[in-house]
Amino acid sequence: MASTHTQQAAAEPAASVSFPVAEGEDPWTEEEVEEIRQELLADIARMERAIEVAEAGLADLFEEGSDGAGRDPADVGSSNFERDQEMSLAQNARDMLDQAQLAYRMFEAGNYGSCESCGQPIGKDRLQVFPRATMCVACKQREERR
């Protein structure tokens, strides 16, 4: 049974090379597919670390206390600003982590490279620059205009 699993694992990269490409682009090579997989895994690990750091920073800021009794109003304002910044950084990292995890799930399911909105190829060039992309440029632009 282990040999069947090993054979399937060895066959997966070759099957992954069939990811869609935009018109005029060369098909994915096994090396390119593996590079994208590694980049997605690295993004996930990096975002998890960024969230840990941001949450630790938030914990420190909350431990300082938010009550302004006896504190200079400028200090209170500065602390609130820092807290808002840390919360924003943590949320941004969570959003990017969600995006990387979605792209990796699509990768593992064999759906990577197809726009989650219209189903058309995202484009190999776009994915090599931005591996977390799950939408083609046109759909992403439409979404951002909303």
C-alpha cells in the first residue's frame, strides 16, 4: 500500500503541469509547478509568523492598559494609534494567509491557475509574480471597483 501512495505522490507533479495557461503562454513545466508550490508554502509559513509577531505586539500593547487615568493625552493617543496599527497589520496578515491557503488548496485540488470567478486561465505570468492569485486580472479589477 505504501508503494501505491508513493507512486501517486510521484505522479502528482506531472499531473499538476496541466494547469491552464493564458493564450500565447508556454505550458507549465514540472520545475515551474514545484517552484509555485514551494512559494505558496513559504507564503503560508511567512504569514503565520507575521500573525504571531503582530499578535504578540498587540498583547504587549494591551498589557500596557488602555485606561488613560493619570496619563498624558498624547501618550494615550499614541498608544491607541500603535494598537490600531498592530491590529491592521495582524488583519492584513490573516487576509494574506487566507489567500495563500486558498491558492494552495486550489493547487492541491488541481484547480490552480483558473480564475475562481470566471473560470478562465489566470495567466502563468501573473501566477509566477503573484502565486496567491485566485482571480484573473479582469475579475480582480472588477472586484476592486465594487
